[in-house]
Amino acid sequence: MTASILDGIVLGLQFGLLAVGLTLVYGLGGVLNLAYGQMAVVSAMVVVFAMEAGIPVVPAALLGLAAGGLFGLLLDQTILRRVYRLQGEARVLLSLLLTLGVAFIIDGYLNWRFPLKALTVILPGRAVEIFGVPMRQGSLLASAITIVTLAGLFAFFRYTTLGRAVRSVIENEEGARLVGIDPPRMMRLILVLSGMLAALVAITRSMVVPVDVQVGVSITVFALIVAVVGGLGSVPGALLAGIILGIVNSIAATQIGTFMSLVILLVAAAVTILIRPSGLLGVKE
């Protein structure tokens, strides 16, 4: 059981970071990005091709992060231009449909051209015992990178002028506009950041399990579940829900099976919507 809990914490931290990128975009602009998993997969493939070209792992990972950010910028400058002109449910629905189309196109192309490609980052070194359970170096490094990133995001949104500007747009877009903040510019920034977070999750996840071209949909589904449970628009909620659901998923996968673990997560999301529609730490409207 201890091993399952520790594996769940490792997975949950990645779940949380994954959901942060999705929930920030939704909280800031009311845009639901269903191509989020494909942002991660495309970034992972960039790292694969870079490593195959002889580039060392760290520079290749930086190229992957840049690719994720560029993906977000391209979405902002192309299909989401039309979405920004709408308000409320119309904006959510159109963003959902357009980004879903992008996801289908990318999935189809990658499965056609590179069906066997997968990113795997293998770290040398012996396993380290944590509470008597041997943990791989990859799991520990992935968790450390995730924790540092989450701490950096917390500091950015709490202590920097730019971070506070983003928060003000999330809380009151019209009020932020009146005090001189440009919401479209903030949205562009968050889409780039979201793409980089998706890339980072793909890279750190590849230290634990291979990330292939077929995982895009499952990444998006997990991000949505965690974001719904934590509260769309709530970064602390995404982290809390990620850790809880990561532990639940790991224990369920060990005791019942991988398929049923996903069903349990979906049930958890449904129950959360019924009992607390705003999520664990979401703000009630």
C-alpha cells in the first residue's frame, strides 16, 4: 500500500501541474482547450526528434518546452481569435469545438506518420528507498521538477506585477481592463505558459513511463477530471485534486485494474459536480 501511495503522489503532482495549465486558460479567458494533451505529445515528439539528431537530453528538453509555448501562441494567433469575440457559453462551446478539431488533426497525423514514436528518458543510478519503498531516480527527479515549477508559479502569481495582472483578469476581466490591463495580452501569455506546462509534464512523465503519440486524449481527460474536481480556475485546487486523484488512481490501478481506475476518477468528478459544482477550492459564482 505504501508503494501505491508514493507512486500516487508522484502521479498526482504531475496531474496537478497538468491541470494548472488547463484551468488557467479556462479561468482567464473562458476557453476550454481540448487540444491540451496534443500540446504535450507534440512537445514530446520534438524532444524525441532532437535526441535522435544527437542533441543532449537537456537542450532537447528545452526545445520541447519552446515547442509547447509556440503551440500555445499559434492557437492564440489563429483559431482562438474568433473565440475571443464571443462571451459566456458561446465562447466555451466554440473553443471546445475548434480545439477538439485541432486535437483530431494532430492525433491523426502523428498516428499516421509516427505510430511507434515514444519519448523515454532513462536516468542512471540506483533506486532510493523512501519509507522502505525503492523509488526510481526518474520518479524522484520528476517530482522535484514538478514541485519547483509549482512553487515558481505560486511566486509568480503572488509576488510579481505581471502575475497579479493575470489574477486580476481572472477575477474581473472588465475591471482589469478599466485599470489599464490588456486581457488579450494576458491570455496570450497564459496560453504560452500552458503549452510549456504541458510540455514539462510530458518530459517529466517520460522519466517514469514512455510518452507515445497515442496518449494525447488521455492526458486531456485526466487534466479535465483534475480541473473539475479542484475547481476550474483554481490553481491550488488543481494541485490538491491532482494529489488526491493520483493516490486514488494508483491504489485503484493496483487493487482493481487500470480501466476501473479511470472509471473511479470519472465517478469522483461526477460526484464533485453534484455536491460542489465549483470544485474543492473553486469560487462559487
